[in-house]
Amino acid sequence: MDWNLSLLFVFGHLLHWGSSADGLVRRLFLRFYIRYEVPIFKLALRFIYSRWSDFWIFKKLFIIFIGYPVKKWGETGYPLLASEVKDFIASLPDKTVFSLGDCRCRLSVKGPCERYHQGLCPHPLLTEIGISWGAVYYKKEPPEKERHRVATREEILRVIDDGLQNDLVPCLYSFCIAGGIEGREYVICNCCKGRCAPILLRKKGINMMMDGHYQARALPENCTGCGDCLESCPLDAVSVDPVLKIGDCFGCGLCAKKCPSGAIKMVAR
């Protein structure tokens, strides 16, 4: 069942090529995806946490048959700096509909993030923001306990601020992107590095996300070796031993935000 859903999700996107951002085909597939998003994420997380994900051949097959098609034609997202996500929300028309619900990835891990409810995770759970058609379908398509509720623009800005205070990464996702991502944005996820499926896949070498507009640049001469940046990086890409270095950066800006000595700055790609 899970595999059938995933294959239909991947190849169905090709049918909307060239359609408008609000086209009927796109909306039909968006409804389908949102209805079955949690089972799809369960399948992805099952692969991530399995021993098969460490084998080169299975990782390569996942990239070829699922990762690459989804990122190129289906769904993809990219991280935004705090200023970028607020500018994006401000740019949306006054009539834009918003919704708010629990993180899909954490709903996919044996219920609504057992670590959160056991007091072991400081991250808020109510972090997923539906936009436009995404908001419409998140309020009615998933099972009742997983549905979003209506939210105001002011409320979602507070959710984003709370997420940034807790080292969550605001990521903007677009759906049915064969015609380009602009105008096809449907959700902002405030991503937790310990449960976010796209982030965990990237750490496994399977990149299903686009890089953000900025990247971190190290200024080792300013580094005091405090290590505040290490815990905040979702990709574990920062090291300070023996000197400050930055590896696979996708541009979330959390390390620069945490650095007290200005040893990391964000620069345009």
C-alpha cells in the first residue's frame, strides 16, 4: 500500500506539466498528497532508520527512483533565513488563507513525537503552516486528528519566532513543480533536525531539498571555540577542531545566529 501511494505520488506529478499554479490537476494531486502525507513520511522514515539506508546500492536506487523524480518534478523545499520567511509572508496577498497544524514528520514517528510528550524534546509540535490551497486541504483532507486549524497571519509569525528560538529551520515547500516553484508554495515547515525526513535524508546523502539563497562562511580568526554553533546546525556541518570549518551548508543561518563572536556570517550564493 505505502509503495503504491509513493509511486502514484512520484509519477502523477508529470501530468501537470505546464499547468497553472492553481490548475485543477495540481490541486487534485495536492489533495491526494496531503491526505496520505503521513503514510508517505512513515515509509521514508522507515527507510532512513533501517539498515538498508547504509548500503550504497539501496541508497542509489532510492535516489534514482524516488529522490530525483520528487525533487525535480514533484515536491521540494528550501530553508529561509528569519528575514526571508517574514518577507515572504508579508508579500502574500491579504486574502491568503493560512492554517496551523502539527509537524507531519513527527506525526510519522510512532504517533505525535513521543519524545516531545515525554518532556525530552524542547521543540514545539505545532509548527506546520499551510498556505493558500495547502491551508484549504490541510483543514479537511487528513484524518481528523491530523488536520490543521485556521490561523491568522499574526499567529503564524509568532509560531515562526518561537521555532527560531528553539533552533527550528523554517523551510518553504512547493508542490507540483514541473512548471517551476514560484506560486506553487503550499506549506512552511519549521523543521526539527532530529525528525525532519528531508534533513535526515540529506544527512544520509540523499538530497531532496534545494539549497537556500544564502550559505554560511567561516571567519576562523574570530572563532573562540565555544561550540555554540555545533548543536544548532541541522546537518552537523560545522566543526571547530582544530579550526572553524563549514561543510555541507544548505543555508538555514542557525549557526550564524548562535555564534557570539561573529565567526560565521551568511553570504548570498
